[in-house]
Amino acid sequence: MKYIIYLTIVLLILSGCSRHSIVRFNTKEDLVGYYIKSVNSKDIELLKKAYHPQLLKMITDDNADFFNDFFAKELSRSIPSDSDVSYQAVGDSNDAGLGNLIFMFKDAFDYPIAPTLVCEIDYNESEYSSVTKFLYLSDTRDGWFLVFGIPKQQTLVQYRDAKNQKDKGKSGMVK
């Protein structure tokens, strides 16, 4: 009897220690709708659930600063729910070369999960400015997910150098 109680306690403890619960997106529309809601709610944990779990597992101490900035930038915007959303298959002749951007940056990023669609979200920020946001989506056996590249070491060095230069420029500004 003690063995069963101990086993139950261990299983309860382990179930409480699990990482993010995976959200299943059955359609690309569900995924993009969830993305927009999570961005607008400014909730990083919700936003991360839209990204493929394999990508999230590849965030390490070495590249965490890159992804912290990436997610912060995602949350810095507000996307109207009535935005125009369109999709193009990666490599489709109508995708205006957006699918090929992945291949152009193959020396800078690794893609653990290949994107299958490019999503374009268009909206007006004001009367005078508009925004086009591009997302890469992948249709996997576990459902739809957002995907992004994992920066290679040289990319991280360049990213940090650029960030340092930007920070130096801000600190040198006269108020």
C-alpha cells in the first residue's frame, strides 16, 4: 500500500513539473487567430505556445537573449482582429520569394522544422502607416505551429554586436 501511495505522490509531483502544455492548432486560421490574441494580450507564455515545441526546446542559455528580444518585439505590437490575412505555400510562384528567404539565410539560421506556409498579416497602424507582418507556419502531424530559425553562432555574434552598437548610440544621445 505504501508503494502505491509513494508512486502516486511521485506521479503527481512530476505532472506538476511539466513544461508548457502543448496547444493543438487544427487549422492555420486557428493558429494565426491565437497568435494575434496572444500578441494583443502581451502574454509571452501564450505566444510561445504558438511556436513548435521543437523550436522552444532549442532555446538555450547561449541564444536566450536573441529569443527574449524576438518575443519582446513580437509583443510590442498590437494587431487588429480585422487584419487582412493571406497564405502562400513556401516555394509557390506567388509567394514573392518569401519562402526563399529561408534558403537565403541558411548560413545564418538552422530551421529544425521546415515551414510549409508563409502567412502575411496586413493592417493599418494609423491613417498614414500600414504594417505587413510575415510569419512562417508548418503543418505537422501534431497540428499547425509557427516556426522560426535558430541563429547560428556567427549570427549571434553579429546580433550582439549590432545590439551593442544600437545601445551605444542611444546612450550617446543628448536629451
